[in-house]
Amino acid sequence: MADYSPMGEPKQSHSSGAHTASQVRPSGSVAPDGPADGAALSRTLLDRLRGHFRAPGRPRVWFELVLIGVSYWVYSLIRNAVPTHEAAAEQNAHSVWSLEQHLGIDAERAVNHWFNSVGWLITGMNYYYATLHFIMTIGVLVWLFRSHPGRYHAARLALMVTTCLALLGYYFCPLAPPRLLAGGHFIDTVAVHHTWGSMASGDMASVSNQYAAMPSMHIGWSLFCGITIATLARRRWVKVLGALYPLATLVVIVGTANHYFLDALAGATCTFLGFLASRLVYGRWAYAFPRRAASAQARAAEPASDDAPAAEPVEPAEPAAAIPADPREPAPAETAPAAEAAGAPGRPEAEADAPRGNPLDGTPEHPTELAGPVR
């Protein structure tokens, strides 16, 4: 008989020699399942996150629009809120220009003067610098979203890391562009030819950080677009245009005296680091994912992580012991298969159920006997 314990102490249960102990909770008590439920929820969220990185799902339109808008707003806010250290920016610009002269790559001034001598060409380059930078990047993201949703998440992460690295460069290394370099004899092509749209010169210069030249995000973003197009486009001529786009952007930023060659090198480095960060996070290169996004069922079918507890093996149930038959009871009749196996003649089920005739009224056993022999 079980011992009664009103204060919630363990009680002893004795049944068939078994000895067990169980905790008895007082009336109205609640089981402390909070930590266990929290751990299970954390494990579920972690598994979902790992499943996303193994097989990213299809991106959501509203989320991507909000994310891109907020990201660009934060980028512009931080870029333009960087303290304007004009003296430091001038000093860094002279250091970069001296280094390029030492390396023998100081061709920016000659390129700037040559393009400035061709009015229609430099005007087009000014508009290229002011507009295509945004149009191409947004267009490539939309194309990835619609045509390559399985690769979109990893590519977007690469672009975001690239941009964040550029913000660090703007803050810690303010740099005056060539057109603002004192004694550099560069030409500000936007101011000379009165083109619109550029935040680097003219009326828009007052609302934009003029010393955010290192690294060049014109090169960083154009290289991202070029790699994407050259890798994923189907037509050969489109691949070629994608590969040429960063080179054309390099000519434009140098010809308009907005960047040095070393700015372009720093921008390209940010892009490659962005793709490398995406590779480390997602476990493969951005464009190595399948073109289509994985469905929820496919992500659920992914193997569980090693941290998840393995299911305990289920032991097969022991067969029930045979009960010996009572020798006083008659043996059961053999079934038809058993009888046939023993050599007893069997008959079909239809024949066994057929009427056998009534010997009392003289009805024959088989109906064919009424018609006589068949001729």
C-alpha cells in the first residue's frame, strides 16, 4: 500500500516487488517547464537559421523593399554625417597622390584633361557617374530577385558587407577627391560643364560628404554587378557587357576627377571581402546555390544538426509466450491449406456451397441429370 505524503515528499509505491519513487506536487502547483520550453524554442530557431543558410528560401518582396530602403537611408546618413576633417582629407589625398607618383600610376590628371576636352563625351560621363551607379545596382538586385531567388540572399549579404566596409573607410580615412586636391590641377567637370544630378559637385555638394572618396563604391557596386551579370547571364554578349561595366566605371570616375586609382583598388577589395563573408556565412559562394529557392518542404527534409539529440532506438517487443493447450480439449480441425498439404482431397469453395439436392423429394444432386445425356 502506498504511503501518503501531504507535503509533496516522495512516496514509495510497491507493486509486484517493483520499487519506484515519484514526486508528488501539491494541489495547484505548476511544473517548472519554462527553461525546458525556452531551450526547445532556442533549438528550433537555431535549426531554422541553419536551414536557411543551407537552403535559402524565396525572398519576400515587402521585406526586401523595406530592407533596401532602410539600408540606403542608413548608408547616406552615416556617409554624410562623418565629421568633415578637411585638413586630414587634404593630407591623405597628397599622400595617395605621392604614392601613385612613386608607383608610376599617376595617370589620373592626363585622363581627366583629355576627356574634358571632348564636351559631349565628358557630359555623358558626368551623367553616367550621377545616375547609372544606382540604376544598375537596383536593376541587378531586381533581376536576382525575380530570376535567381535561390541566390538572392547570399548575393545581397555580399553587397551589404561591401557597403559596410566602405562606411568604415569613409569614417577612418577621409580623403579629398582629385578635383578638390589643392595644387593638383584637376578639372571639376561637373562645375565646368554645368551638368545636373551629381551630389559630388555643384549645388548638391552642400548636402553630401565631399571627402568620402576612399574606397570608391562606384567601383565596389559596379564590380558586384559585373560579376553577377558575367556569371549568371545566358547570352554571351550580355556576359561581355557585364564584364566591361566595371572597366567603364573606372574610366568614368577617373575621367571626372572623382577618384584615384587606389580608391578603385580599395573599392574592389571591399567587394571581394563581401563575397568572402557571404561564402563564410552560407557555406558556399553566392552563385553556387541553385537558381530556384528551396521550398519549405525541402528545407524541412534537410538533415538535422549534430547538436540535436538523436532519437532513442525502439526495441522490438518480445513475442508472447505460447500457452500450452489443454489435453482434455479436442484438437482443432485442420484448415483447407493444411488438409491439402497433408494429401486430403479438397474441393473449390463454390462447389462446397452449391446445393446438393433433396433426397426426400427425389431431386437429383446435379441439374444436368434432368436433361439426360448431352448429344
